[in-house]
Amino acid sequence: MEIQCPHNSRETMVTYMRNKTSKNWFRIYYKNSTCIRFTPKEVGSVFGIAKFTPTVNEIRNWCKEMVEKYDDQFKTEQMESGRDQTGEVERETQEPMVV
């Protein structure tokens, strides 16, 4: 699922990508380049010296809201489905029957 940042413009686009099987991540389009980042702090560093502008601060705050809202939900879904943090299904150890 893709969630678009409300502060997107023609030159800058930030999208929160939700994934069922692995970590959620951000896709950032800035200066004719696209990159993937996993934390709001990493998203802010993409903008270089512009990371201290009010618009980038709003984008970073939006990223923090998305992480708070959806990352905890992902961990809860993993626990309920029997998956661990890496997405691997936990297997029960079965010992062979001794006769």
C-alpha cells in the first residue's frame, strides 16, 4: 500500500510504502533521483542542506507519524501470525520418536 505525503510538490515526492512481509519504507523523489530510506532521520538526510527548511521538517514529522501509526501495527500482525522479526515462520522443533 502506498501513502502519499500531503506536502508533495512537482520537485519533491515522499511516499510511505507498507509491506506485509518485510519492513515498511519510504520512497523519496528529489532532484530527479529516487531513493529508498527506512527511518524519518534518513529521509531528512536525503535533502542535504535543505533538511533544515520548514517544508522538510513537515515531511519528517509526517514520516514520524507514519512510523508510529503503522510500524507497531506490523509488529503486532507478525506476533499474531506466528512470524518473527525477520518475517520467517517459527517452526516447532519435533524430535524423532524413539522405539
